[in-house]
Amino acid sequence: MANAETFSQARDMFEIYLEQNGHRKTPERFAILQEIYDYSGHFDVDQLYSQMKEGEFRVSKATLYNTLELLLDCNLVRKHQFDNKNAQYEKSFRVAQHDHVIIADTGEVLEFCDPRIQQIKATLEELFDIEVLHHSLNIYAKKRTK
């Protein structure tokens, strides 16, 4: 469940983005944003569609895809392509930086944060005189059999 203040700020950002880019501010778009920010973890379009079908706003998959593109463009949602499976999404506003372990045989996505990755980024910046803008680390694994 999204923190009310975080969702309110994300909603304001989305509203400004829509105004500045000449997009309509529809109740469906804001309902999709609310559904995403209430969701915990990663989701694909089918999961989001099923969840919204149960709620007050029934939206088409086309509306979901179009709204997700807008949310990606204004950095309120992040898209992941783990293996050759369907794209997975997650909210990105005020979400702590994390990386992923993907369990290959089940598709389960585990999140982790390790401060050593920040040290590696700092070392790279110093070594190559660069500024790391963002990174993505996905580790693919399988469960051990006992």
C-alpha cells in the first residue's frame, strides 16, 4: 500500500506531466497510477488488468499500455525485461534503490540492496572520471536441490 503522501506527490507529478505534454487527465489514468502505487512488488500488464477488473475502474489493456508509457516517460514507473518473459513493472517514485535476483525456473523476482554496489559505482566514477546516472543489476539463479 502506498504511503498517502508519496502517492499524493506522485499524482501531482503525473498531473503536471500530463498538462505539460498535452495529454488528457482522465480518471482512468489516475486510477491506474493509484493501483500501481498500492501494489507491492513487480507486476505485468495481465496482473494489473486482472486487479483493475475487480475494482471500480475497468480499463482496457490498450489504456493500461498507453498509461504505462506515460508513467515510464515521467519516471513514476520502471520497466524490467527479465529473460524473454513479459515485461515487469514497478513503481519508482520514492522507492529505495535495489537490485534483482530472478529465479530462472519459477520467474520469481527477489529484491536486494547491498551497499558494496554503491562503493563499486563510486570507484568507477573515480577511476574513469564519470558520473554514474543509474544502474541495473539482475542476477539469474535457480534454487538448489537438497
